[in-house]
Amino acid sequence: MRVISGKYRGRKLKSPPSLKTRPTSDRLRETLFNILAPRIEGARFLDLCSGSGAVGIEALSRGAAHVTFVDRSRKMYALIETNLDLLNVGDGKTEIVSREALDFLSRNVKHEAGPFDVIFFDPPYAMDYEEVLDYVGANAAGLLAQGGVVVVEHHKKKDLPKGFTELKCYRVLRQSDSYLTFYRRGAA
């Protein structure tokens, strides 16, 4: 794996040690960031179920102001730390949290942390996506900036609803066996 563009372009990242974690391919990350390009500079970015952290690192490389990495695995936490150390990412630009996605989101709402501009959600394909997306949609005001987006990576056989309370689907992109479904936070 490597960083595709921006400040850390071409730098190699360590991959997960097992096949249990499915990293977002370089090609899919490039497509994702070509679409998100106007939203990344200065953004608060959440890489939810972050695995190796490659997507969040790509956001940093392309100018995101802050990236929060969330993964339930302590091994992935350590891998993200290693990848950030390899790139010598400065303090204050990142936060790494070892927690379940839904638990992290509910704590974020309770503590009234600032909203994110972009949430990238790439859980294990067997996970219940809708429980997390329902929560984000119902609590969008506390989690997502007005006009902010949630991007979900999922298998082509997984159909996602067109909306979750304040989240409305505005684009679906297929690349090989993976889909990227884009939701935007609408007016309250």
C-alpha cells in the first residue's frame, strides 16, 4: 500500500498482518479522493473502522486539518500508529481511538465534540451497516457538519437504503466488487 497523492505521495504504508482486514485498494482510494477533492482541504475527517489507516492518511496527505482514526482492534491501532510514525505526521493532526464504531459515535455526541466534514465508513462486510448509519442519520447535527458527507464502502451484494433520517444518498459508485455509497447531510 502507498499514499497516492499530496504531501506524502508515493510513501509506503505497512499493511495489515492478516487477511481479516480488507484494505481499501489504491485504485478505489484514488477514485474516492478524486470525488471528495473539493471537501478535503481543511476538513475534519473521520476514518471509521479504519484498519491500516490508509484512507485517513490519504486525507491528511491531501490537506485535511484533522483525522480521527477509529478501529476496535488494538492491532490496527498499533498499525495506524506505525504508519503515522513512518510519515512523521505532526502532533495535533490526528487522534487514534480503539473502540467499536457505534460506541465511539455515541461518546462523540455525548461529549459534544466538533462535527466532522467527512465520515468514511468501511466496516467488515459482515457487519450491520444500517445500525451505525441509522445512528449517524438520527444524530447528524452532533456528528456531521451541515452539508457534510458520509461515504460507505461495501460489497456489491450489499444494498443500502437511500437515506437515514438526515442523510440522503446522492451517489453510488461501483469499482470491481466494491461500492462507494455517498450520503449528504441535508437541511435540519
